[in-house]
Amino acid sequence: MDDLVNFIIDRKINELSYGGISELKKYIKDRLGIDMFENPRQEKMLRLFIESRNINVHNGGIIDDSFLSRVGKIEG
């Protein structure tokens, strides 16, 4: 039974990680009834941090159109 529970948990975590911030935010709101962010800026900043990590790990630090479209404009 423990193996089955662990399998289901791992599968859900992987599903959420590939769904991005939007899917994770929706899941937390639907399941727990809480907002993941206090304001839109927090969400944009987390998206920027995650995408910056991904661009460095997976694209050699080269910013492309895909990165720019996912991050959008960040106001100072």
C-alpha cells in the first residue's frame, strides 16, 4: 500500500511540475482554497526566477523568444 501511495504522490508532483506556475496555482486554489500569491507581482517574479533557472540550465544562458514570451515585461 505504501508503494502505491508513493507512486501516486510522485505522479502528481511530476504532473504539477510540468504544468507550470499556472497549473500549480490553480491546484492549490481548488484543493486548499488558498491563493498562492498575495499579488500578481509575486507570481511574475517567481515565474522570472524559474524561467531564469531554466534558461541557464537548459539553454546555456541564451535568452530566446520562448523565454521572453513566458516571462513578459517585469516592471521595476
